[in-house]
Amino acid sequence: MDNLQELLHGFTIAVTVPHLALMAVGVLLGILVGVLPGLGAPNGVSLLLPLTFGMQPVSAIILLSSMYWGALFGGSVTSILFNIPGEPSSVATTFDGYPMARDGRPTTALATAFGSAAFGALIGVILITFLASWVAQVALAFGPAEYFAVYFLAFASFVGMGGAAPVKTVVALAIGFAIAAIGIDTVSGSVRLTMGVDELVKGVSFVVAVMGLFGIGELLVAVEEEFHARAVSSKIDWREVFRAVGRLPRHGVALLRSAAIGCWMGITPGGPTAASFMSYGIARRFSRRGRHFGTGEVEGIISPETADHAAGTSALLPMLSLGIPGSATAAVMMGGLMIWGLNPGPMLFVDSKDFVWGLIASMYVGNIVAVALVLMTVPVFAALMRIPFVVIAPLIVIICVVGAYSVSNSYLDVVMMLGFGIVGYLFKKLFYPLAPLVLAIVIGDKAEDAFRQSMLISKGSLSIFFANKLVTCLIVGGIALLLLPLVLQLTRLWRRPASPAIDTPAQEKVII
Amino acid sequence: MISRRALELATAVLAGSFGVAVVVSSLDNGIGWSSAGVDAGTFPFLTGIVIVLGSLYNLVRGVLSAATVANVPIAITSIELRRLAGLFVPAAIFVAAIPLAGMYVASALYVFSVLAIPRHQSMPRALAMAAATALALYVVFERLFQVSLPHGALAAALGF
């Protein structure tokens, strides 16, 4: 087993004092951004990004990924204790987590959530351990046409399975592509889409976009509603923690099913949010106690949490082995990889073995560190929620402004960040998905390059995308996913022509 | 207050005009096939077309299906609008003040005015928080990470 040997080597990199300290720092910062509404994993990670430029890549990625785990856990803390999801992906946890905590069992709810989250993450990491290098090996044989086909499949699966209105997803993706194209074209060297603003020659950094879209945008959404933090007791009873975790194996079916849903949604870019909702919905339908969901059912906590973390973790698989991130946060991390001078994709497994396996090993350790830290710090972060929102909001604005400025010391970036904030607010309000937009900004250039290179090889003929079985399958699969919403719409019309889409508003709530 | 329909229309128009700008601007780079392969403007041109077409669809859908999304006819109520403005307007003024006042002075003024003017906090506490914010920014960025934040025209005039 080559993989296991590499993994052991990875552990020797990950389990060192400086790296363990970085994990602890990352997890704590992650819980902080996860707990604070308006700050989430994507912009938390992009805030830290400029500070990692002087680090070793492996240390930097350990810090950033630990922050990601912390944010995933932090989001669940506020969902359960305050009924306020700190992260979009932990909305489904509020359905049963808050009722259970309100009924006087906050420790049980938290321990169940963290235990199943850790299980989901573990399954995700095991999947990465065994699949990632294999996928990378297959991908080593890829030419530009195959690459473009994989990108195409990734974008198409957002449209077909992302859950948001398909045309809105397409528009979000296309806007992302256009933003990615701003600046100097890497192939021809000509300047594109600057609209007469000279400073745009350097392009629009995804960090600026993420700060605005997720930071200011989410803040504007949060400020709309009066902010009540009515906390249930946040005291942790340690004996109950172990009892609750001990009871988890009884729900083995729910755990495994949710982990499978999560891994699938993470690898195909459905993302953690869609995964947790889907898992919750399926659990409610198939559980024997499905009728009691919403009143504090254990499986109602297990299902979204397991899927959320399984998806969040396995979203790193396509990022590492193909260079295609499975979630918005993974997209930001991939941007970091490129800034550190690494080339995300299959070559990573050949050129930077230490980096890849150090990261994978750190995922095992990081999640254990995260569970321990989050349990210990629940009272501290719960107290943080009692700070009035009017005090936190300007601080988050300042953090976003400074974060956008420090990317390239440009005032224009700050102004653009504010603009992205308005766009983020509008998009969130109207259910345009944000993850595809960020994904397109980060990998739009690469997709375009792959397309143009394959056109150069084939001298302008599209037949290169049907030249062999693999590339044909990928392209046909992508087209099928693109057409899926249309087909579903048509069959729905066919079945009951009289009732137009009444179910859309209900559906819309589930997505973002 | 703002209706869901108006918001959908505004967003579609905003996205659509961005698409038009992309299309027009990419024509300068040339579209299609030349001796050097696919021209630089082709890809942005296509994405621009997609944005325009998609926004047109969303625009039409926003007008027609307003009846079916009737259970959320109002997107932003007037109270919500006031809260939004209460957050965004000071933030925009803060950003506008940065070139003149510099990051430190601007952020301190921003925190102070947001907390003290609507009387969320008492004067001395707002003052303390404003000072702490500026100081924390200075220590973290200028000292720890050696990142220079803008000092502003005012500071330059005073010789900092």
C-alpha cells in the first residue's frame, strides 16, 4: 500500500509542534469566523491568505484548512445554541439542534453534532487518502481537451445539481468568467475588459470578490433582521458528551448514508450547504421517527452535520487531484496554492508529495484538534454572541476593507469590494448562487486556457472534444447535466400542465 | 419598500448591462479565429452573450412570474431598508474617507460615529472602542505583519 506509506510520511510532517500550534490557531480563528454572522469560511480563509505568503506552503495550507474545519464546527455551535446559523451550511442543523438544546439538552445536541461531524470528516479524509492519488494518476494523462471537459463537467454540475434556478446559476458562472478575464490575457498578452480603467490591468483578485460577496453581502443580509441572541445555557457536561458520542453507533445507517451523500456532493461541486439539506430531507423521509423531525430528533442533527463535514472535506479531493475546487472555500484555498507557486492538479502528487500528504495527514489530526477545541471553547464563543450586532458589524466592515486593501495595496480594490458587497446582497436575496461565481473567478482563466490550447491542437475544430472515449463521456455528461433542469421542467409540465411552478419558493429556501 | 419583482428586475438589468459592457469591450480584442489561435476576445465575448441572454430570461421571468412568487411579494420592507442603509451608508462614507483621512483615522471615526451617534453606546465607551480599533489595526498590520495601510492625504500634509 503505497498510499499508507505516504500517509505515514505525511504524519511525520503534520504532527510537529509548530504545525500542531498552527492547527490550534487555525481552528480557533475558524470557530471565530464560523460563530460571527457575516464572516464565514470563504472570507475567513481569504483574510488569512496574505499572511501566509511568507510561510512554507505546507504550513500555510495546514493553517488555512484548519480554519476551514473550525469554521464548519463554529457554524454548528450558533445553530444549536442560538438558532442562528453562523454558516449557510449549518442552517439544517438548526431544525433539530435548537429544539433539543432548548429542551434542556444543549450538551447532548452539541456532542451529537460534533461527533457525527467528526465521523463525516473522517469518511471524507479516508476517501481522499485512497482516491486522490489514483484520480491524480488518471489525470496525469490528460491533455488540454480532457481538462476543458472536466472543467465543463464541473460547471455543468453546478447548473444541473446545484439546486438554484438554473439560468441564475448560468448567469452567476458567466459573470465569474468575465471577471476572471479582466486584465492581461495569459495567452496573447493583450489587455482585456479593463473598460478604460488602467488599474484593472492587474485583474480582479478573487479575494476582493470573496470579501465583498460573502463579507459585506452577508452582513447586509444579517442586518435586515433584528438580531436576537437568545441563548440557551452553554455549559458543557463532560460525562454527557461521552454518553452522547457513545450513543452515535446506534444511528449507524443514518451516519453512513449521510456521509455518502456528503462525499458525493463534495466531490461533484454541490457543496456542503446542498449536502446538509439533502441529507436532512432524505433522513426525514426514511427515518422511522421521521414524523418527529423538527422537535429535537437525534438523527435530525446527525444527518445534516455528517453530510456537511463529509462534503466540506471531500471538496478538497477534486481541488488537489484535478485542480477543480468542490466548494467556495476550496476555491479560495486553491487560489492560495497558485499564489504560493504550486500548481493544483495531478502534478502536485508528483512534484510536491510532502505538501499533499502533509495536508492529508493534517486533516486527520486537524479534525481531532477541532473537536477537542470546539468543545472546550463553547462557553467562550457563546459569550461572544452576546456582544451587540451594532458593535460587531462595523468591525467586520473594517476587517473586510483592510483585507481587500492588503491584497495588493490598492484603494480601487476596496471600492470594488464594496461593489461586490451590493452584488452579494442582491444575489443572496434573489437566490443567485455565489459559489459558482467564486469558482469561475478562480479557475475561469484555466478553463479558458485549456479551451484555447485544445483549439490550437485541433486547428479550430470542435471534434477534439469527441476524439476519445474519456473526453466524449465527460463532455456528454456535462451536456446532460446542463439539460437536466430543462428535462425535469418539461416532464413536470407534461404531468400537470395546469399548475405552474408553485413549488419554487419552497424549493428556493433550501438552496444558497 | 421594495418589491421582489422590482429587485429581480433591477438585478437582471444590472447583470445584463455588465454583460453588454463585456461584449462591447471584448470586441476590441477581436473575436473568432486568427493565425494565433482563438482570439483573446472570443471567450469573454461568449460569456458576455450568455450573461445578456440569461439576464433577459431572468428579466422576463421576473415580470411574468411575479404572481407565482406572490408569497414573498415584498423583498425589502421599509424598516429593513432603513437598517440596510444604516449599515451601508456609513460604510460607504468610511471607504470614501480613506484616501483623505487614512485608514487609521477613518476607521476610528467610523467606529465612533456608528456607535455614538445612534446612541448605541455611551460617549466614553464609543471613544474607547474607536481608539482601540485604530490601535489594533496599527499594531497588527504596521508592526506585526509589516503591511502598510494608507495613511491618507491629511497625514501626508502633516508630514507623517
